[in-house]
Amino acid sequence: MESDNTTFETLRSELKAAVRAPSAHERRISWVGSERRMAFARDAKGRLEVFLVGDPLDPRERTVRERLLHDTWHTSGGDYLSANRLRLPYDDHYDAIAATILLELLDKGYEYQAVEAFRRTEPLIALALEPARAENAALTGLAGELLALASLIRLEPGSSEAFLDSWQGWTRSSRDFQLGPLGLEVKTSTTSASRHHVQGWYQVECGVAADGAVETGLHLLSIGIRWLPIDGPGTTLESLVQEIVGALPAQRRQDFVGGVRGYGGLNLAIEDNGAAAQASLRRPFISTYERLYDLQDERIRLPRSDDFALFTNLVSDSVTFEIELPERVRGDRNPVVGLAASLSALLAISP
């Protein structure tokens, strides 16, 4: 679309009509504007990509930085194309978002003052990407909790209802799982280390159980996952939901599916039988590690509620922090390694 009279409607139609690339290493780009400084294409998985020709751009916003890559591509005519590629999330409404971003860049003068135009447009790009980043973080957390729930049910199929009742992560609760007086926090990461965000000291300190009793133990199950390309092999959120639905009594299935739908404040499109109606729930992933840490081990040094007592003007419940746990704390006892082994060890000490 090489015209100075590009409109939102025509550009959105062009974006919607863009076809998938024939392979992972090819793109069929369409130009926007008259100077051939901006273009778009779809990758082999159908995701939209925006190409901004020129030197590497330096995003200030993390959400933009995570999705912007500068590289040099070979054209079919034998030339080289140096450009910044912005890959957008996989969803139909990003056709309209891509059109808005491209038109804003065009309006701000990217064809003639690329750096300044990008700087002025970046807040809009970040705003458009933030919901996808937040959803991805929530889905990563959900993946870990469903892995744990499915594994518990596999270990003791006859206790599926009890395990469903123990799962508190779908609601506003200080625990992801409450197994009697034992608390279990599930933290999931896409990195190679057991580094996790902690929302408050209560997530790493024994407290009051869901039934009002005092907790006698607290463990943290650290899970690493790697998201894979759409349509590839691997576990999916949909497959986990359907597995758990199939293991539950008919009268409890709706309770479970309802909890998954509203997880993390999202409104996930899942049918009553567990079938997913949105692509992100069918994206495969693999587990890269599972480690069960006993947080009461004295070798694990984390902040406790008493540590905040001296700060009388601090609202202690507002404090959040990052933790990074080592691969070994105490021989092969802490952490226990492997999902089945971890949860078997936990069930062995639960009443």
C-alpha cells in the first residue's frame, strides 16, 4: 500500500488479507507509505509482524523491547533489508492494532525522522502490547498450577474432588493449594533459574489455612516451562483442562472450568468440556524443571513478617520482592526434584 492517503479501513483490510509466510525463513511483505520505510507481513504461524526499516531502535518500554528485533534480511531481488521487526501477539484483533500503530508512525513522520517518530509512538505500542504481556504471565502461572493439579490427581485418582477443593490459586487466596495444614505455593517461570516474583511475605511464611487452622508447613513448587510454537507438539492448557475435567465427577466439572475461566482476572474462552476457543490455550509448552522447596528449612533465607516490625510506617502487606532459589539447598532432600516425586513427597507428609 504505497500511498500517502492510507486510511485505517484500507490498511486494516490489507492486514487482514495478509497470508502466512510459506516457511519460517520467508516473508511476503507489503509496504506502507510511499518511501518504503515501513512494511508488514505474517510469519509461518500467522502472527503479524511490523517492519521498520533503518538502524536499530532503542525502546524504553520493556514490553516493546521484548518484541522488537533488529536484523538484516535478504530480498528476492538480491538486496539487503536492514530493519526492526515488531512481532505482535497471535490474535485477530491485532489486525486493527497493527493498523493503528502503522498509521501513528506514518503520521509522526517515521519515513523521514525514524527515531523521533518511534519515540513518540512507543507509548502507544506499549499500551497495545501490555494486555498480551499480562495475559501471558497469567497463563504461565495457570500452566504451573494445572500441571500440579493434574499430577496430584494422577497420583491419587480417587481424591480428585479433594484435590480440586485444595486448589485455591484461581481465587484471591494467600495459597495456591491448601492440603490440610500444609500450604503449597506454585511459582512458574520461563527462565532457567528458580527465580520468582513474591507478592508478599505471606507467600513464604506459614499462616492461617483456608479452614482457619494454623499451617504446620509451607512448600514452594518451582516449575520452569518453555512455550513452543503454535501447532507444535507438547502439553497445552486445553489438554490439561480436559484431562482434569475427565477425572472429576460430573457434578464438580463446572466448578473447575469456572475457576479456570476466571483465573487471574481473565475471561478465558473455554467450553464446559474443556475445549479451548482461543489460540493461546492451545499453545504447547514443555516443562524444563520441577523443584519442591521446604520453605521452613533454615538454609533458605527469606524475609518474614517479623522483619518488617521495626518499620512502623511501612504497610508490610504492600511489599513485593523477587527470590531466586538454588538448585540444591540440602542434598537431595530439599528441593525434591521432579513433579511426581515432589507431590508424592508432599502427600506423604500431609494428614
